[in-house]
Amino acid sequence: MATTSSHFSATSHWYSNESSVSRLIDFGSKWRKQQLFSKNSRRLVKRRLVSVSIKNVSSEPKQKLKDDLLIQEEEEVPRILNPSTPNTSSIASSIKYHAEFTPLFSLERFELPKAYFATAQSVRDALIINWNSTYECYERLNAKQAYYLSMEFLQGRALLNAIGNLELNGAYAEALSKLGHSLENVACQEPDAALGNGGLGRLASCFLDSLATLNYPAWGYGLRYKYGLFKQKITKDGQEEVAEDWLEMGNPWEILRNDVSYPVKFFGKVVSGSDGKRHWIGGEDIKAVAYDVPIPGYKTKTTINLRLWSTKAPSEDLDLYAFNVGDHTKAYEALLNAEKICYVLYPGDDSLEGKILRLKQQYTLCSASLQDIISCFERRSGSDIKWEKFPEKVAVQMNDTHPTLCIPELMRVLIDLKGLSWKEAWNITQRTVAYTNHTVLPEALEKWSVELMQKLLPRHVEIIELIDEELIRTIVSEYGNEDSDLLEKKLKEMRILENVDLPSAFAELIVKPKLETKTVYNSEEETKTAYDLEEEMELSEEIENSEEETKLVYKSEEETTTAYDLEEEMELVDEKDESNSKVTQKKEKIMAEPPPLPPKMVRMANLCVVGGHAVNGVAKIHSEIVKDEVFNAFFKLWPDKFQNKTNGVTPRRWIRFCNPGLSKIITDWTGMDDWVLNTEKLAELRKFSDNEDLQVQWKAAKRSNKMKVISFLKEKTGYSVSPDAMFDIQVKRIHEYKRQLLNILGIVYRYKKMKEMSAAERKTKYAPRVCIFGGKAFATYVQAKRIVKFITDVGATVNHDPEIGDLLKVVFVPDYNVSVAELLIPASELSQHISTAGMEASGTSNMKFAMNGCVLIGTLDGANVEIREEVGVDNFFLFGAKAHEIAGLRKERADGKFVPDPIFEEVKDFVRSGVFGPYSYDELMASLEGNEGFGRADYFLVGKDFTSYIECQEEVDKAYQDQKRWTKMSIMNTAGSYKFSSDRTIREYAREIWNIEPVELP
């Protein structure tokens, strides 16, 4: 049985003058925190301790603290910081308390790592008070709550964000200064939480920030990855992956909830019980344990929760006998199988074991989270549980298809464990669950093998089959069976189960056409007879060989063939019938094997659409593609299900905290700092965009941010760059459709042309640039890793070319993450968002760059379309083919009609010349050539858009050379970014999908 907690519990140490032994205080169980943490009760009287001098051994000058870590006799010390009455003295005392009494480091020193942990624990104390108040309020009011399920939460560092949301920056900076450290240096000790990789996870984290800030009752659910995706190192061979170590020193923000754990089952079998119900028994049982992370809102008491699941097996699963006889691997096998589920984000799935592990991850997230949600619903309902009210209290949002198993899992729990009928459970599930689509790439729309899922989750496959049958019934009801071609087309497109026979109840719906005989040549020596279905006819052939077997083989979803497997030589005689003009065939020796059956798959995206009440895209153009192409058949059937929710980013982390210089300027010129909560106020900057005083301040803030990046790049890469150069940045996951290859080939062309010019000509034509790249290539994505290697090789050549000097630098930043983004984005002047049109769902980094006064160059793809509309067409550099043209351009290529521009051929030849080192880039260049074939034919249209891209970059150079014009463009980008706050996005979700209301704490 699961053990759950009906409230939050904070545990800490209390020392009195009677005893130096700590006692545990539960200030959540009876909601007595107001009494426990009142001014009079938060006192700590302690007998004199041995004085311990804290020394600073950081990079700052070594010094003795002004105050020894000595709690004098009768000194009053706040054990837990009260967020409502903070001051520098109480904060310093709280930090000192944690340094001594919540130790993770040796007592003798107060170095930066220890200072970070003590500071974080001090902040966490304040968050817990608000956190408990928030939870108690939700419990009491029993308001409808949203639950956001995501495989990724790319949180970034928490310390400065939490202090900023609590409005305690100044107080903490002063307190730490008194203790011998700077807040900035202390904050830099925090590793980024390795819980995500790209935009999907960063969006989820922005949403949590907005949910808390806007006082919406909501929780996030994810997995606690021990090693994250990987830590990226850049070597002479390109990208190298090593395990993340973010948890090795501990995580001061998380609270382990040993009393909140749930069983999760894999494998086993399903049997029918005497009660008529289906029972999932046997198999492998593990336990999911909760780790909670507080998420504070900005200028509000509301502090919501991110609950992360870690997996383990009970200790009795350790086989002590095997261990003691020396078979240690076998002894630890069950424990390892459980623990490794949460080792790595997106484990490689090329192997069967990798696929099983990924599916285990997804089911663990869904099962544990739903059990927790249901437990909360039952607890808040008390003795009067009405399951039909479940959707009125619970909204579950699936962030992409990873949490799709929520749908069959909720059905399983409601039917098998709670005793509801199929109709009742299906109604509840559809009203509860909603789905956000993040991709139009067919290969990214998840499919799972039916065979694998039957093995791992047998009961869920039964439920999915019934949902598929329900869908078939709906399709037949909508389209009838008079037009069998239309019905077959709709079933092929919409069914959840792919390449699976129709259920017996619908087997006769599709009228089978006649068979026509044709001879298929397999080689020069052997032939086989096959039948293509074109018209219905009767086949009357007598086969005399008694050992012959006839098998039905599916070549595709639209045609079938009958083939003959023969163990011995046989004769096939077709007797001519005069009435239908049959002819006698030659005796043939049939040797060919029948083609393999196509795999039976579960289409997870289709299940999401069917099983939920809302489907949303994440940008206007993306949502239109979702309706017109990706799920067009579903859109025609259920148009009201489909919505758009253009993404957004939190202005707290992405302007207010990461760019304080610019934030102050915005506040000064708009008159108030309420733009942080009401980003519409940013639009007021438009009327000052030509003001010389504003432009001078604006440029100074940008230069200050650039100087920070210069120091960072020198430290991380060894390269020195000029602050007078344009900072041109493309940072995102390395993928062919994001076209880092287009960017670096453009740089190669630029470098080649520079080399052909005199020094004077170069300076006239080109603005100096520092081209910065960052992002991880998935470990098994060979082409992406080639691109990383290519970028670093180009950089190594260009950066050491004395003729070019500071006119062009190319830098790849290793291990790009949120903290690096918070440094690079405020310093950016040009940012590249150049994906093949129609392939990027939205993007969110484009929003962050625009917010920070960066001018964008890009295609009309994802949120670029809306950003360009808001900032103004004159303040966005546009190039490339449009989304509606892409299919035609690919067909043109396949037909052999594409003629590449000579400058594109020129740059490829230059790469092949070996100027960038001995590594062969033939395969990388070959991917851009040919008319068809896997990994060829320039599927992402780099060559098609190359000329347009180069011409657009020439316009960028001209604009940058006019600094007054460029600064105005920068200001207009910040002014036009107001729409792209995640606060706006969350209000739309809350109103139009989740139907939840804000709950403000008293």
C-alpha cells in the first residue's frame, strides 16, 4: 500500500540550554507555525560553545570573519528565517546557524561551497513557511488544481531566483558580505539541476514560476534524474559525454518524503478474478519515492511544489545468499533494475534494453503521479468520494507525449481498483486529461511496439485496445461504411494501433477487392507469384502439394499479398477456365521468402488526442500545422478540441534577475517596476526608442554584459574576443532541423571571402563578429555530433588566423545550460533562429533573446512569426523558404530539378579542401547532396536557403555599422516582447483548458 502525507512537514534541529540533543518539530501537522515561529518562540538559548573561527579560502582575499561563528550565551538566534520579517542580521544569523547545525561540510572552514549550502538552507526555511501555508490553504478550500506532468524540468540555479522572488537580494548580499563572501560568488557554487535538456524542460519550469506568481493552485511532477542527460566536454575529437554530478554534493532545495511512496509494477500477467474484474499480478515491483522542491512565486506568499520521483526496490530484494556466495551482480540485480530507472534522462533506445528503460521511465512518472493525485482527491473528499467530480477538482496536463500512459493508467485505476464502469472511467479520463503537442516531426511522434508494451504493461495494452475499439466505433459512426475506401483511409490515419487487424466486431467493414495475378521477379534465377488487390474475384486453384502452407503477408496498410512457403519443390498449376479467360501458368520453382510483417505499434500521439479533452500547439503557425496536417483527421472530427497556446518565458528569471542593468533602465523609463508582472508595460519603451539618453544607457548596459561574457569565454574556452565585435549567438539543442550547419557554413563562406580581400576591404564590408554556439548533440545522433566537431574545427582555424584577428571569432561553449544562457542572452546582439520553416513548434530562446534587446535573424517558423509581428518587420532579419513551400521544394529535389547556387558549391568545396584540419567532412557534406536517400538530399534545405541567408547576413552587417539604428532595433525588440511572458500563456491555459482560478493566501 502507498503511504502518503496529508500535509507538508518541515524538520529541523532545536537546541536548548537543557540539552544539546536535537528534537524534531513538526510544524505542519496541526498548522501551528504561526505560534511556533512567532517572534517570542523563535529563540535559541545555548550554553557557551567552543569558538570556531570561519576563514574564507575562496578566490577572494583571505580574511577572518568579522563575527566568529560563536553563539554567545543568552544570544537570540532565529532558527528559521521568517520571510515576513527579514533583515540583514536575522539572515546572517540564519546562515551561521545552518553552517553549524545543518552541516554538510567540515566545521573548521566557511569556504564558498559551505557558504552556498548554508545560504540555500536559510532561504529554504523561508520557502517552507510559505509552502506549508500554500498547501494548507489548498487543502482547506479544496479548489480545483492543475497537475503538470513532464519528463523534463530545466530549472537552472535556484538560489538567486528564490531570493529574487522573496525580494531579499539586498539583505542576502549584505548578510553574506558581513560573513566574508559576495552573493554572486556564493550563487555560482550551485550546479544546474540536471532535470532537463532543452526547450521542453525550460518551458515547464517557466510555467511553474508563472503558476506560483499568479497564485494558481498547481503542482509539477517529474523524475529525479541522478545523472541528467550528460555533461558535455569539447575535445579535439568533438563532443564527449560524461555523467552529470549535480547531486554528488547534495541538493539543499529538495526534501525527501519517505512517507510519500507508491508501488509501480512492470511485467507480470493479467487474469480474470472471481469478481469478474481483471487483475494484474506477478512481475516486477518497485517503489517510487517523492522528493519535493519548493517553487516560489514573485511578490507573493504562494509557493507551489515540484514533486520528483526517485525509484528503488525494498531492501529485502537484496539477495543476501547470492551476495555471500560471491555472486554480487545477481544479488544486487533487483535493486539496480529499480534504481537505474531514474539514472539518466532519455537513455539511448537503439537497444531493446534501452527501449524498456525509457518506457519504464514514462510509466513510473504516470503511475506514481496519478496515484498521488488520486490520493489527494480522496483525502480532500473525505468520506464522501464522488468520482464523477474528479474532473471538477483535477486537471492533468501532459507536456508532449511522454506522459501519454496517464490515459490508460487512470482508466486502469478507476476500473480495476475503484470499481467504476468503463463508461464512467472513460468519461472521467477524457474530461481530466489534456495534451500539449511540441513537434510536427513524424519521427518525434512517439510510437511503442505493441509486443514490448504487452510484455511490460499487459493490462495497459488491453485498455488501449478497448480505447482503439471505441475510436473505431466513432469513426464508423461518423463516416459510415458505404465508401469503404474513405473508411479504410480514416482508420489507417486515426487508429491508435498501427498495423493491427480490426477487432472481430468490425472485420467485415472493409470490403475486400478482387485479386489480380502478376509475376514478381526477385532475381535472375527465381520468381514468385503474388496477388495485388484491385477487384473482387474468386480464385479457384488446386494446390496438390500437401505440405504447402499459405500465409497472409501485409506489405502496407493499403495492399496485401498471398505468398507460398514451400519446403520442397512444387508445381503450381492454374487451370484455365474459358469463362474468365484464365491461362495455364508455367511450372515455377518458388524460392522467395515472404516479406516481413510490418511492426504493430501504439501511436501515442493519437492516444493523447483521443483520450483528452484538449490538444494545443505552442505557436500560431504550429497550431495551424497541427490542425491542417499532423492531426487533420482528428481536427475534422473534433474541431473544438484544438487550441493554440503560444509559449512564453518568465520575465523574472529572463530579464529581472539575469539582466539587472537593463531591468533598472526599463524601470526608470517606464516609471515603475510593475512591468515584471505586467509585461504590457514594456511596450511603453517604443515611444523612447529614438531618445539619445536612453540609447546611451542601453548600449552601456549591453557592453557591461558583454564584458562578463568575455571573461567567461576566456575561462571556459581560452579564446579572447573583443567587446567591440557583434555578439552573434545560436544556442540550442544540436539538430539538423535547427540548422547550426547553415550558420557555420555561412561563417565559412564569410571567412573565405575575407581571405580573398585586403585588410581595408574586409573592415569596410564586414562588421566584426564573435559567433557563439552552444548546445548538446544527443549521444547517438552521429550527424549532430559531426556538426559540433565541424564548428570547433572552424573555430580553431579562424581564431588563430592573424590576418583575420578580431574581425571574426568562432566559439563553441561547452556544456550549455540555463546558467550559461543567463550570461549569454543579456550580452547578445544578434541571435539566430534559422530552423527549416514549419519544423520548429515554437522555440522559447527566441523570446528570451528579444526580451533582452537582441535582434533576431530567422525564418518564418514557430514563434518567430509572432515575434516579428510584435517587434516590427524592420526589426527582424527574415530569410528563407516559407512553411507552405517546403513540401514542393523537397519534391523538386526528388525529381532532380534542384540546381544549387554556385556559392553553395563553392563553400562545400572549400570545406573539402582540408583548410579546417585533417578530419574528413565528406559524409557531412554528402548529406547536402543527391536527390533522395536516407541522410542525403539536403532534407532540411540548407542549400536552398543558403543564398537568401548570406544576403540577409549582409543586411545585418550594414545595420550594425549604424549603431544608432541598431540600438533602436534592440529597444524595439524588448518593447515588442511583452506578449511572450509565460504569465500570459498560463492565464490562457488556466482559463481555456484547466478551468482553475487563482487562490490568494491570506
